[in-house]
Amino acid sequence: MPTHRETRVLPYTLEQVYGLVADVERYPEFLPWCVASRIRRRESPTSFTADLAVGFKMVRERFASRITLKPVEAITVEYLDGPFAHLTNEWNFAPAAGGTAVTFFLSFEFKSKLLQALIGMLFEEAVRRMVSAFEARAAKIYGTASVVKPS
């Protein structure tokens, strides 16, 4: 099962980075292969169900997840239904010298062995592009100069 974990320090405030990741409805604007996103239902101010559609070449899949927000600390994604046998996604945010440390974790397995084999070959490149897309989005919204002053 493909799994990826990495931590990067971004030169933005906790609130800025957290807000960018929490804004799920904007993902199609910048996230590779995300072709649609909508909030299906808000369960509480810190929990909602979202539908996302991802597409790559001739493959297009939709899935639903429950997103739980722990403001400026963490965002967890609980898979509900769709093409996966398993999906776990977590974001953690912490103050760091020069900005915010963001830890990204993703683990998944498709129900379809064919789709799993196809995506498995591209997994590392796909994750790199996703993480880079969030960084580029932050630079576009908040600027490329460091927003956080060094201590």
C-alpha cells in the first residue's frame, strides 16, 4: 500500500497554511488531478463531508470523506466511500523557525488491483506534485517573500 510522510517548513503563519489546506472547495483551482470538490454536508463548525473527483488521463474517480478540523493544529481525512479499499490523509501544523512546519501523511489502496498498479507506478511523482501545488498556492496567495520574521 503506497504511503508517504514528509515535513516541510513554509515561510507563512500557522493560520495561513492551515487555512489554505482547510479550503477544500478551492482544490480544483490548483491541485493536480483534482477536477471537482464540494462540501456535501457540514456536521459542525469543525467537521464536514466533502466529495472530491480526481482524474488522470482516462481515469476519473469520485470519493467522499469526512474532514475534521482542529484549528491551526491538524486536519484529518476519514474516507467514507468511493474507489478505495483504504485512504488515510493527515495534515499537522506547528510553529517552526522561519514559519510553519507542515507534516503531510497519505496512505491509500484502491479496490481495483489494475488501478492500484497504475497509480502505484506514479505515486511518488503524484505526491511531489501535490505538495508542490500547495506550496505554489501559498506563494500565489501570500507572496514569495517570507511572511514570518525569524526569531
